[in-house]
Amino acid sequence: MDKHNIPEPAVWESLTGRPVIRVSHLGAGGNSRVWRIDCDGEINYAGKQYFPDNRGGSNRMTVETTTFSFLNRRRGPCVPR
């Protein structure tokens, strides 16, 4: 495993339903890492991996997905699904 602790391709394959060709680290913030997932054909995804929250705060994935759902219901432009 390299310095970015890239999750195994099988993890991304189970989430995308497609064979993964390459996973590249794009960036990291205070509570997550972002990956580019290149799949077969010309299909690419962005994947986000959250760090465990040991401070007793909110669940970052739940907060983010709830926000995206809210914005998608209101037809916000360029909102991830």
C-alpha cells in the first residue's frame, strides 16, 4: 500500500459495478481523501474516503449525502449524485 493508503480496486468495483483500471489520489482535506477512479471504457468516477471521526462529531458522509440529496431535489446545477 502506498503513502495514500489507496483502497483496493475491489472496493471501488463493488461501488461502481464496473472493472477498475486505475485509482489516482486527487487530494485530501481535514476529514477525507478524494480519488479518481478510471473504469473500463471511458467511464470515470470521483470517490471520497472519509477518515474516522474520533472527536464525537457528526458523521461526515451522512451530512454530505443529505446535503446533496436536498440540492438535487431542488435541481441545483452540478450537484454530485
